[in-house]
Amino acid sequence: MSWLTALIPHLKAVHVGMLLLWCGGLFALPLMLSRHDPAIGQADYSRIRRATHYAYTYFVTPSAVLAIASGTALIFLREVFVTWMFAKLVFVALLVTFHVWVGYVLVAVAEREGSHQSPNPVVPLLLLLVPILAILSLVLAKPELGEIPVPGWLAEPRGNQLPFDVPRR
């Protein structure tokens, strides 16, 4: 088990590095997508289209997968099962949603036939700031948020057996 503990600094380094690439890519891609305009000339349009496709496929998405995988491993290795972490995961889900939206826009603008209007990058970039700043605030401050409010019937035992065996430690 000590070798797993020794992995924690390395996993943190991978997690932070992949987050930088992922979030940087999420900022860059809307700016690149705003340059998708067939009126700029076929050569430039093809170059921008390939660059956005390759950036999304080969850099941003693998960075997202590695950031999430290393973050998940860190949660379990460090046993960080506290309320602020669950709040952080909500904002990570918003980052994933933004990532999926960028992929959708990339396909709509660059891959489908017909004329498409490239989105203005200002509003998406401002929206992207919300989960990133929230995640940074939660991770750096680690605020005491108390309990997650749940209905009473979820918090009290019902006296019924689970339909499967629960492993014991």
C-alpha cells in the first residue's frame, strides 16, 4: 500500500498538467472555431478546420480523459470524500458539458454540409470561466460546506437487506 501512497505526488502532477492542457484547449477551441469561415479562402479554411479537429481529437480530449482519470484516482487514494469535493465534481461535470458542446460545434461548423454560422467566442469563454474559477476556489479554499441536504428518508436505515452481499473491510 505504501507504493500507492508514493504515487500521489506523481498523480497530482499528471492531474494538474492535464487540467492545464484541457482548460487551455477549451479556451483556444472557441477562438479557433470563430475563424471557421469559408469566405477566408479554401486553403485557410481547410487549415483551420484541420487544426481545430486535430486539437480537439488529439490534445484536448485525451487531456480531459487523463485529468478525470488521475483526479478520480486521487480522490480514492487520498480518501477525499468531503462535501467541497462533491461540489467540485458538479463543476467538473460542467467542464465536461462544455467540452461536449465544443465537439458538437466543431462537427456542425466543419463537418456538415451547408452553411453554418461560427459562434461568437465571447459568451462561451465567459461561461467557461464559471466552472474553472469555481473549481479553483473550491480546491484552494477547501471550504467547510457542511452536509449535503438530503430528504430524511434517505438518511435513516430502513431495516431491509441489500439484494447483494456487501464486502466487509
